[in-house]
Amino acid sequence: MTFTWNQNISVADETLDEQHKNLLKQIEALHKAQQAQQAGMGDKAVLETLEFLDDYILTHLLYEESYMWKHKFPDFYAHREIHSGFVRQYNAFKKKFAKNHSKNITRDIYLFLGEWWIGHISVEDDEYQEYITAHPHSHPKNEIKNFHTSVQEYIVLSRVNRG
Ligand SMILES: [Fe+2]
Ligand SMILES: [Fe+2]
């Protein structure tokens, strides 16, 4: 199984599409790293890939949330809640991995990430894409500063999984 980006899951924004492509690429890198781990080559590549993903996921979620806010996407809060739910689930996997760097847990993380991101990009991200394509207005600059993001919450959560 591979999780790859294709034009059908474009969200009509170059930066966000680029981020989604990179995310899926890194998820596939985790698969390669898992196969190396399975072949007895150690877990260094797995650790490096997970570390990269932790930062990249956080960057993406925050960027996307500010993008939806800027474009007055009406389901902004519901979408952000879905992101938080993902972070909680991901952290639960990472906690298991911290206790035991097993190749089976690495595989579970890979499958969880691939399925979650493909599903999320093609369903929920597609919803803001449709709205923004139909309503291409954006907040005046002075309203952007009222954007209350869950940055703090995400940072606390991502620290948990680094032990
Ligand atoms: Fe996204
Ligand atoms: Fe999203």
C-alpha cells in the first residue's frame, strides 16, 4: 500500500498542496524506514522520520488553520477540532512507540498516518477548498490578529510524545 498525492485531492492552494505532498512523501519515507527496521537495520531512520513528521505536521496544521481563518471558513472551529483529535491520536501512538520501538508499532503508525491524512485531505480539507473557491474574500488585515490558534495546546501535546 502506498499513500500518494494526486491532483484529485488538490485544495486549490499551492502552499497547502505542497505541504500535503511533502507530508505524504514523509509518510512513505516512514514506510521505507519501517522496512529497514524490519530487515534488522535498526530504528535510526524511523526516529529521524518521526521527528521530521512531528514538526512538519504541526507547521501544516497551524498554517492551514490560519488560512481557513483568513478566508472566513464557517466550519473553522469544527475543522480545528478534527486537527486536535488527530494530534491526540497520533500522540497515543507515539507514547506506545516511546515505550517500545517495535517494528509492529512503527507499521501501525505508518498505516494510521497514511489513512488519516489521505482521508482528511480528500474529505475535510476539500470542504474548505470548496467554500474558499466559491467565496474568495479574506479577512481585513486587522482581523487576523484575533486568530486564536491552538498552538499552545499542540506544543504541549507534542512534548508529551518526545518524553
Ligand atoms: Fe491539510
Ligand atoms: Fe485539515
